[in-house]
Amino acid sequence: MQDSSTAILQIADQDRQILFSQQKLSKIPAKRAKIRAALDKVELRLKKIAAERSQLKMQVKLRERLVEVENKKIAVSNERMTGVNNQKEYMAVQKEIDQATRTIRKVEDQILEIEEQVEPFDVELSEVEELKNAEAAKFEEADKKFKDEEASLTKIVESATKIIKKMSPEVEEEMMAKYQKLVGRNLIPAAVAIDDAFCLGCAISIRAQIFNDIIKAGQGECPNCRRLLFYSPKEEAEPPSGAKAG
């Protein structure tokens, strides 16, 4: 096979590797997103639980502040009690103290009820936190594999690109023009070696006359897909050692 033919076949093989590698690379983001989605779902659930728990805790704080306000009222009323001059004033101050005391009891009962509602959230929060850590570890492991795969595939593409650049000057201009036109039509590989009447590019049988012409010339085109075809006869198997010639 001529040097130009050998070079174009090597280029075609590298283009094929680039195509396959790029196809695999294009699928990685979706694979990564699928695994990441499981982690995102758990994180979203965790945020929702934390937000609901936070609202309940805020209600507790607001009521605790109300208790503080009422306790201050009682303290002020107790100070006023020492200076009352008559029964009427005493009854009025005592009423303020009683009212504040009732408010405190009511609010404290509310605080207890809310805190009881918080407890299940604490349990669920702990469970979901563990689930999140497990999903995060799973994603981290998968993401490392994806990064390794991306690095490996990128290396293949870069290496193949360098080989194509190196081999291109060895191909005849007319042959390279035909080849690039086929590649532009996404017919990859655009050049294939054949050893029988069958195009390995489009999987179509080649008529005997056309195949004979390819054998004689050493090269030709597929009548169906127009790929560049190069005849490369099968290597005959060597006879077993010790076998006698017929």
C-alpha cells in the first residue's frame, strides 16, 4: 500500500478515535447530573426540614421574649406594690401581676407544645444528614471516576489530533480533499481498508466488478457511501511447524 494510502488510513483511524472519545465525553455531563440529582434531592429535603425546624425555633424565641417582657412587668408591679397607699391601688397592681402571670403560664405552655413539635424534626434532620453524607460520598467517588475518564478521553483526543497533524502532509492533496469532504459529511471513518467485497463503513456489499477494480488500483470509492476504500489482502496463515508441503 502506498505511503499516502497508509497515512490516510492512519488519519481515519485517529478521526474515529476522536469521534468515539468526543461522544463519550458528551455523555459524561448527563451521567454526572443524574448522580448529582440524588444528592441535590437529599440536600433540598434537608433544607426544607431545617427551614421548618427554624420556624418553630423562632416561634419559641418570640414567646421566650414575651415571657421576659411579662416578667419585667411583674418586677415593675412588685416595686410599685411597696408604695401603694390604699386597697384600690393594691388591687390594681395585683391585677397587673396576675394578668402577667397568666400570660406567662399560657405562653410557657405554648413553648412546650412547640418544642414537642421540634423533636421529630431533630430526629429527621439527623437521619437526613446521614443520608446526605452517604450520597455526597457516592457522588464524590463517581465524580472522581468521571474526571479520570474525562482526562483519559481528552488525552486520546489530543494525541490523535497530533498524529493527524503529523500525518496530513504525507497525503496527496486530491485524496486529502476528498477525505475532508467526507469527514465534513460526518462519515467517520472516511477511509477504510477492505479485504473482500464489503464496505466496512456503510456495511454494504460491493459489486464484483467494482471490487476487482479496487484490487487492481489498490484503492477506490464505495459506490454507496463514497468512502475511500483501500485494498489490503488478508495475510495467509503460516503452516504449522513441521508440516510437510503438499
